[in-house]
Amino acid sequence: MALGLTPDRDEHVGRARGAPALTDDGWRELGALLDRLGGESAELGHPLAFHNHAGTYVETSDEVDRLMESTSSRAVGLCLDVGHATLGGGDPVSIIERHRDRLMHVHLKDVASGPLQALREGRLTGFEAALRARIFAPLGSGVLQLPSVLRALTGAGYRGWLMVEQDTSWEHPSEAAAIGRSVLGAMLRWPVSGAGG
């Protein structure tokens, strides 16, 4: 699950540091709600994993950290989206290292450098505009340091799913999916110690 986009955060996508943020009370309330939902979903046999997302109040690395501090590790896991983490100005590797025990799912997506730079400079505003500019590129063609992410996941002992996501692409969807599968397959065949990045 993820929080919904909000207009005040959406206008800061790609440059969220200094954007409107949750208050201490807001974090406490969000943490309590997620713990309750996580407890209820666990009773049904479905653990809850929280997904960081651009344009929401859990976008930056600091906000991911705060969410993990505000929730119980027994109730709430982390579905780390490395593309959204990059968009939020974070380093997916450091997030993996800090929250290795909370990782339940990993969404792999790459971030195109041109639209990212336009967001950072304020020439592009909003998540929808970023999607139209194809902010998420086929895996291996953007700024994501995939070998470093895979090394960090190996070091963390991660055994869960790696979901290659492609929200938008200039390529046909089946072509973008084939690229992502091919790139990930090649990276997974490399010895972890020898992967560059």
C-alpha cells in the first residue's frame, strides 16, 4: 500500500526536500493506522508492505526512515520502489542497508536522466507531467545503479520478489518488458562481487 498523491506534494515531485511534510502528530497517527491495518491483514494471512511513492508524504529517504520508526516491524514491512526512491532524492542502496529487516518486496524501475533533471530544476512539475515525459525508463537505460542495488539486496539476505515495473516508456510495452527482463537476467548472472556500479 502507498499514500495517495496530494497537490501540495505533487508540485514538489523530484525536489521534495523542503516540501510540506507531516507533523509529529501526523506521523503518530499514520503509524498507528498502519500498525492497526498491518495487524488486521496479518490475521488474515497477508502481511502489509508499505510502498514509498513520489508526490506523497512518504517520498524521501528521511520519510521512509520516519515511517519505519513510526510503525511496528511486526505489523508493517517495506515494499521498496527504487525508482520512486531515486525520484525522491534518495539512495536505494542506503535504504536497503538501513531497512534490510523490513524489506518484503522490491520494485525495480529505472529513472530517465532528462525528465529527472527537468524536475530537479523546476522545468517540469507534477507526477503526471513526469509520467508523460517518460520519467521511468526501461531498466538499465536510466540513472539507477542496478548492480549496486542487487549487491545491497544480496548483502541484506533478501530472498523476496524482484518486480520489474514499467509505468511508462517510449518503447512498446512488450519491448520495454523484454528489455527489463533481459537486463535483470544479465545482472543476476554476474557474480555479485564483480558487478560494477
